[in-house]
Amino acid sequence: MTENRKVIVSVAEEQLSDIPAVVEALEQAGLTVDSVLEPIGTITGSLGQGDVAALQEIPGVRDVELQRDVDTR
């Protein structure tokens, strides 16, 4: 079984007005969207067997990063 990887997707500035289309394309590529932060152009979600590099190729996606857990203790 493949572990879900948490990702943070940054939307290109020129696509901010059409975030719903970017979200739909990300979902079709296998992303389970957790949240859409429209004012800052960020989408978070989980990716099981999908390819992180494939998300990067979606029109309107500026960057895809794996979410890291930070221990602040």
C-alpha cells in the first residue's frame, strides 16, 4: 500500500482567477484536495499513487512541494 504524501501546490499568478479549473485538474491527476486558499493561491492535499511531477505539469501550477512536518519543541 502506498502512503499518502501531503503536498502544497502554488498557483501561478495569472491563473488565480481560475483556481477552480486548477483544482479540478489536480483532482483528475490524483490529488485529494484538503484546502484551497484562494487569496494566497495555495492548494493543499494528499497524493497517493499519483506522480508529483505530473502535478507540476498542470497548466496554472507554479510549484509543488512535499509538506514537511516540523517539530518546534
